[in-house]
Amino acid sequence: MPKSNHPKFKALIFLPALLLIVACFMYAAPAASFLNNKKAVTATPVKDSAMVNTNESVNQYSGLYGQMKLDSLGLSQTAFTYALQGYTDLVSDGSIKNDRILSIVDFSLPSNKKRLFVIDVTTGKLLFNTFVSHGRNSGKEMATEFSNDANSFKSSLGFYVTGATYSGEHGYSLHLDGKEAGINDNAYSRSIVMHAANYVNEKIIKAYGCLGRSLGCPAVPPALHKAIINTIKDGSCLFLYSPDSFYVSHSKMIIQPGLPQQPVITG
């Protein structure tokens, strides 16, 4: 009988093969179980902590809009909500020294309306509500065009941090530091400041239907300019708002989910 057909020889070949099959089954079963379990595991959504903190801060002050009846004064709720979002971002990154004050210029209103709102967010008091000009090339009664460019003579939208006061061409004035790249960060080099102007008063409105216009600065009434500047100077938040399509789509400080919407100005 050939050696390869001997029963003992066949047994020697069969036994290792059987052990190999058993071993493969033993290792394959846990692997299959692991894969099945892995498929069953569901990912837990991770919230962006910065967004959570921002939204919580916005919610902290959002009730002020109704409590202060700002809608009856014409302030857009969208402007107010966006202002809170940017304000809390600037506070959280250390840009704001005077976090008691939030100032909003609502350019969705015409210049013959009181569209500057200076708010004490800690007490819920409206400290000032008065007229404010826009740049002469931004529009006549309504500001509809905006620019960050030198010599454009247009207003620049977005968030600013107020700086130091100084005495200049227009008397007692306030430096403004634009915080949004490509939107208002040329404000300082353009000499965009808050100052008084004789063309910002109700007599001008009665005569012409709207205020006079600046070279891009948010000019305020001479009777109030010192009080306003002294209230908001040295590191508070100033927000210039318009439902302008470029600003709304490009600002990194207001793009948040769940905000009330307002018709957007295009063109």
C-alpha cells in the first residue's frame, strides 16, 4: 500500500486541517460580533461650544427687545438680535472693555427717523434714541449702499469697538475701530468717527425731508454728541445694521441659525 494511502497518514493530514478550521471559526466569530456591534453604535452629536455659549448669551438679553418696547420705536428685531450676537462674541474674545453699553444704528430706517439706540444691557434702559447720519454716497433718505473703501464717502456696516476721544475738525469726536475684515476694518484709516454735525437735527428734516449726509461718519446732533460719546467711549460695542445682501452673506459675526429674518436689500 502506498504511504500516502495509509490510514495513519490520512489521519495526520486531516487532524491539523480540522484544528485550523476550528481556530478560524473561533477568531471569526468575535470579529463578526465586533463588526455587528460597531454598526449598532450611533454617534453622539457634538455641539460647538462657542456657538452654544454665544446663543446662551444672546438668549440672556433677547427679552430686552420686548421689555424695552423697542419695536414701538422702530428698531428692527433682526438688527437687535444680530447686535446681541456680535456683542457677545466681542465680549467673549476680550475686545470689549465697557460691556454695559450696546449701541445700534439701524439703517433699515430712513434718516428722518431716530435710528441710533444706545442701550444699557445691565439695567435694560434706553439711554439715547436720536438721529444719526449716513454717508452722502450711501443714499439720500435711505442708506442703501455701503463701502469699506477710502474716498467712497459711504457708510460701513458691521461691528465696531469704540476708542478714545479727541478734538478734531468737528470738535469733540470718537475713534471707531471696525472689527469686520473686508467690511469695515478700514474705518480708522478712513477717519470714520462719531462726531457732531449741524445737519443732524429736526429743522433740516422739516426743510428737506431727511438729514444732511456725512463723508461716511455716523454724525449725531450737536446738542447730544458729548453725552453720547462720553457714554459709549473706551471699548463699547457699536453695530451699524442694514439688511444689505453683501453684508448679511459675508459677515462672520451674524451668520447664526434661528435668527428672525428681514427682507434683504439687493443691488
